[in-house]
Amino acid sequence: MNYSRQTVCWAKIIIFPYLYRFKLLNAMKEEKHRICYMILPEGIREDLAEGLIAMSEEYAVSIVVIPGVNWNDDLTPWPAEGVFKKAKPFGGNASSSLDKLTNKIIPETENRMGVVDAERTILGVSLSGLFAIWAAFNTDAFTNVISISGSLWYDGFVDWMSENIPSPQVQKVCVLLGEQEKNAKDKRMATVEERSILAANILKAKTTAAVSFEVVEGTHFSPILPRLERAFEISF
């Protein structure tokens, strides 16, 4: 991993710190440090390093990329059938993943960064986008929630949202979806735009947060960097 001298790698967690902001905060102690915790698909992380460094500087936010996730099991709120032929079922282990994130990864990371008071954002893509929205209902840890191509088609999820209340700590929610995602061959996945709209409307009805839903150019989380940049523009 040869990202840049600004990058910190700790316990396989990749941190892109906004260094100038560190200096100001250490001197003044007046602002919360903005940190975005990202759960990204493994195949795209390596290609995004320079873009994430630039975004960290432009939007004055430190970025923490969390690897080592069992994608189909750790990010899903309850078990469900797989979507592709012969695919394994989804494990439904989101609760244990959220517990690890909020009680281990976040405090250890922020302690190592020297951050005492943080304004946190959770950002997910595809199944981790589903996880990000689900987390908004299950923890007070995050101020902002970003779901990019979130798997909001997931069985029973929108119904579950309608029966539960998001955290009052959430101030902004950003949901971005590719314009072609509704054309997925799998019937369950093809409902993603319809259900994303429903999810956004539920959030608007149940919270005072600023909720943004946009359909943008592209397919399932592709192209990814413009989508990340748009999410940051909305959220920060």
C-alpha cells in the first residue's frame, strides 16, 4: 500500500486524515473533528486512494476505510435467500458488525487519531449502503448517513423501516442510485429504485434530518468516484 505520506494504516484500517484540521483542533479544541467511516467493496478500494485523499482535503473530513468485512453476512440485518443462482443465503449478522464498529473500531481508531469529539458519518455502497441506513435506526453514533447504490431492495427492509424510528442524532441522509439499477435482471434487485424512493420518504416522515435522494448516471455503484464526490458535496 503506497498511498501517500498522509495515509495511516492501522490494523488493516486505512485512514486518510485531514492533517491541517488536526493541527487546528489540537490548538483550539473548538470544533468537532469530522470523520467519515466507509465500508467499501474490496475490488474498488485500491483504485480510490488518491481520490479519497483529495476529497478529505477538499471537504475537511478524515476518511476511515474499514476492510475485512464478510460482505453477504456481516452487512445484512437478517437472513435472506441469495440473489444469484446457487448463491449462498445472506447471513444477517449486521447486529454483531455494528457492535464491533461502535464499541471497538470507532473508539480505538479515534483514540489512535487523538480525536476526542467527533462528528461521524457512515458511508456504504451496495450491501454496506443497506447497512448504513439500517445503522441509522440502531445507533446514535452517526450524524450523517450516506448510502450509494444501497441494497434497499433487501427482503422486508422497507417494511421494517416503516415500523421503526431512526436515531434523533442523524442530521443528514444521502441516498444515491444509478439510473440503470432498476434494470437489473434479478427481480428482487430490480425493485431497488422503487424501494429507495420509499425508504427516503419514510426517513423524511420519521426524522427531522435533511434527506436527499438522487438518481445519477451509471449502473450499480459505477462510476464510483463521481458518486462519492456527489455524496460528499451533499453531506459536507
